[in-house]
Amino acid sequence: MIEPQPGLCYMCHEDLGTQYNTLHGPVAGGYCTSCHDPHRSENEHLLRFTGQQLCFHCHKPESVLKNEMHQDLDGMECADCHNPHGGEDKYIFH
């Protein structure tokens, strides 16, 4: 590659590291390809997985779902409430 992550990504995309007070771990670490696969993905936004599968690839469902705030969320996706790139606090709400 001509440039390591995230610099390679930011050659075309806006630097997300400057947009939020708190960054999601992969964004903070510069690991765009933790969630995105720029070469083989057939998903929207070149995501590796879709819906909750994307989040549960790293976050254990048991840990997430035991939180009482996550009870009765049938049909909702994590990104309905949480911004996958960052936010104003550690919960990265929209």
C-alpha cells in the first residue's frame, strides 16, 4: 500500500478523527478495515457485515444485551442509536 491506515482512507474520505469528542475504538486506532472491506465487500459502505453482525463481530452479544437499556429493542440496529464512528461521549449516541 502506498500509505498505511487511516491515511490511505483519508486521501479520499474526511478525517473522522477530528469530528467527534469520543471516537469508536477502531476509528481512534486508525483501523478502518476492522469494519470496512474496500476490496471485497458487496455491502453498502463497503462494510464487512451488516446490521448487528457488524457490531457483534467485536462486541459480545451477551455483554451488550444484558444492559437494561437494550431490552425490548426488537427490530432495531445498533446504529439506530449509536454512531459507529464517534460521538460526544463514551456511548457514541447520534
